[in-house]
Amino acid sequence: MTNADKTDEVVEVNQANKSESKSEIKSDLERNKSIMWSRYLIDSTDWLIYSSKITRMACPTTASGSAIKLFSCSLLSPEGRVVFESMLKPQEEIPANLIAEHGLEYSVVFNAQPFSTLHQQLSRYITNRQLIAYDLLAEQHVLDELCTFYAQPDLILEGHSIEPEYSRYIGDIDESTNRYKRQPLKVKGVGATYRCRAILDALYGMASSSQKTMNAAPGNLSWTGEFYRPKANARDKFKGFLGL
């Protein structure tokens, strides 16, 4: 091997190392963004965790694929307290095993409500509140379907999805799409309430993580060096965070 060949090899190795270093820095900064996102959120308490669980009929009867046979939902406070938990009163007899899949207490099942009543109660809790769900758009689609089916006014969920932030925080990249892989929640039970608790665990897990700064160049800390000034409430904090 000639000296020129050795020099070219050293240059290639150095370029590869620089590329890998830049990739690591970018990964750290992306992870830090999700950490900051979670910290902005938990600085206030004017938000709730929302999740629902549905069971559909086997035969397709609606444009979405099948009618919802069983619906339950839950709201948790930032402290993990169950604020609201309810089940839609079925229009027909439901097998016990399907009800068991929703993980509901007997009292909730016994007090299942018609959708008009559930709609009013849920609306009272979520109006002017920021909601955090795993996938807020998917939750909205379910409510839209129910509101249409039962001829009730639209019930709008305002807030944010934790899924994209959690996936970015974990940092697994799908090489075929160059996007973050969708990360499942670590749910320790069945039903909407356990799913809410998993969302809360993921949120506080991100917020309590340490931001990585060891690879960032001096004077260019980006998110790792951002000064964090708490806002008055969750809605205003996110406006500032997103630059709105």
C-alpha cells in the first residue's frame, strides 16, 4: 500500500467518524426535544390524560368498517387520579368476556350510560382543557363516529399526541422510511384507565430523563442549552414551544 493509499484511507475513516459523530449529536438533540416537550407540559396542571377502548361488531356495517359494539373511556389527572371513567350502555346483551377486555369495575359497568349522557358528562370535563392521548387523531375519529351514529353534536378533543414525541425519545429509526418507529406503550393492564396510566408513565419518564450535552459543540448547544421559562398554562406553553 502506497503512502497516497494510506492517506486516502485515513481521510475516509476520519470522514466516517465525523459523519457518525454528527449523527449521534442529531440523535441526542432530537431526544432532548422530546424531553423538553414533556417538561413544558408537566409544568402546569390544566391538562388531562385521555384514552378509550372500543370493541367492534364482526360484520362491517359502517363506512369505518364496523359498528362500535362497546365503548369505554377514561380521564386521568396529572397526579394519576381517575377523574372520569364511563362505559357506553350497549344496545344489546354483551358477553362477559368482552366486557372483561375493557378492564372496568363492576360499578362502572352497572352505571353504563346512553351516549347522549356520556357525551354531556365527557364534554363537561374536557371543555377548555388540553388533553394528552397516545394518538389524539385516532381518538377523535372514534368520537366522531359515535357522535354521527347517535346524532349528537361534535365532541372536539383539543391537545396533543404523545406517540410522536415518545417515538422520537426512544429514537429507533425505520431505515425503509427514515422515520421514527412507532413505539407502543408499556400498558400494565387492560382497558382505557390502564392505558392512561401508561401514557402518564411515558410522559414522566421522558420529563425525568437527563438531557445529553456531552457531544454538542461548545457555543452551539441548541435544545440542550435552551433557557426554559414556564408559561401560565399548558395551552400558552405549547404556543410558545411551537413558536405560535
